[in-house]
Amino acid sequence: MNNYKDISGLVSEITSFSTHDGPGIRTTVFMMGCPLRCKWCSNPETFEKSQKIYYFPKKCKSSGKCQTVCPQKAIGPSELMYDRIDRDKCDLCMKCVDACLHNAYEICGALYTVEEIFRIVNKDKIFYRDSGGITISGGEPLLQAEFVLALFMLCKENGISTVLDTSGYGNTGDLINILKYTDLVLYDIKTMDDKKHQKWTGVSNKLILENAIITSKKVETRISLPLIPDINNDKENIHELAKFAVSSGVNWIDVNLIHFLGESKYKHLGLKPPYDKFKTVDKADLDSILDIFHQYGLDTTINRVM
């Protein structure tokens, strides 16, 4: 791979000192773009592989400058005090962002080269000690496979641990190449039922399960289960997932409870939050689910807290 340090990727966020995205202290890089549309997703800003504009009505001072500079006339009056941006008209020229002196508009998503991300990660290296490192998440990292591969290659060259947080829905060849430079995979499996998977994520789970088997044979893998009541908490699904994990040589199931922290993101992107359709799992149900996993000899965490 020639000049791989110059390969660019679109990133929504970089968080340092993360403790829930793999072992130790980690720097987590969230890639933009995802082929799934999970109804409960908390990162709507990563749906498309393109920049977004957040609008924060509480910061708006009604100066009108954003309306004046918008060439598409995509910004409505400030009195509306909700999403002022007509997203269908907006062409993401970002002139409103530059014009607003009160930071009511904010760009989500930035293009980084592999070298630029590596510099950020390398600065955090002093905190990693023996177990920490970089985690690539998303969105779906496999949509920007060339970037992830190059970044992981550079990190491994410099003794930095690599973790891939993925749904597994991507090109198998790209995945296999990335796994050569990956120490651990956090593999998201929503449900074993393909019809339910299509209904709630928009895609089949067949490729995901096929890639999960390949992944677990090549790299240490932990299955992540986003636990969504009335969708995937039924005992049949839990037993099937446990059997799949055992047959694939996976030892850990990380049960991730649904949360509603993404609600403000939806609003700032002019989208309706989906969370009125969902509820949190009750303790008795959670304990029963964990007990089933333990019956199969699987270790578990809640929200990846050891």
C-alpha cells in the first residue's frame, strides 16, 4: 500500500480515555457511514458518509446572518426555535456555520488522513500502558476499510493495540485484511432471527453471521448484544446467540443496554428521536438472560464494564 499515511477517512468524533471500547484506556475513532438503520441507533450523525450540520436553538441570538448568507435559502426564521434548516434544500456549503458568531451551527464530521489520526493516538500512548490502544467504531468501519486498514497497520508498526468495533456487515475480503492487524474484535449481533433483523436494521443478518464465524477463527472476538426489549430479549434468541457464540469459539457476550443519550443528536439534526417506541429492560429479565449465557459457559459484562 503506497503512501498509506495519506489515505483519508471521514470521522464523526474522536474520544480519548475511553474505558468501554475494549481493554484498558483507549482512543476511540468513530467513522461515518453505516449500511444498517437500527431503529434504536444513538449515533444518527453517522448514518451517511458525509458531513452534517447540528443546529442548537438555545444558542441562537436571532441575528439573521445565517439566513442572509445561505445561497439555497434553506434557513427559516429564528422564531421557529426548532430545526431552522430545510435539510432538503441545504447543500452543506457551511456558510451558516461561518456566519454565526454564537455557535448555533456546528459541523459534524471531518476528513482526516491516517497520519493525522495516528498523531492523535500516539499522543495518548503514554496512558495505554499494557492493555490500552486504539478502537475504531462507527457508523460501520468496514465502509471505510482502506482507511481503517492503513491506520491499523501504522498503529501495529508502532506497538499500539488495535480493536475493531463492527457489525460485520461489509466486504469479507476487506474484513480479512483488517483482521491481520487487529488484536480484538467487538462484534455486534442484534438478533439471530433474519426476518427480525431485516425489520429492525434494514438488512439481512446472513453476511453478518458468516463474517462473524470467519472473524472468530482469526482474531479474539467478543459478541456485543444491544439488548432491546420486545425485539431481541426473547429466550429463543438468547439461546440461539449463546449456541452461536460457543460454536464459534467466542467466550464473552457484552450485553449493552438500550439508552436514550442520542435523543439530542436527532433533534439537532432535524430528526425525530425514535425512542418513544422503546423501553429499558427490567432487572429480572436481565438476570434471566445473563443466567442463560452463563449456563453455556459464557462470560458476560453489562455495557462492557468488567
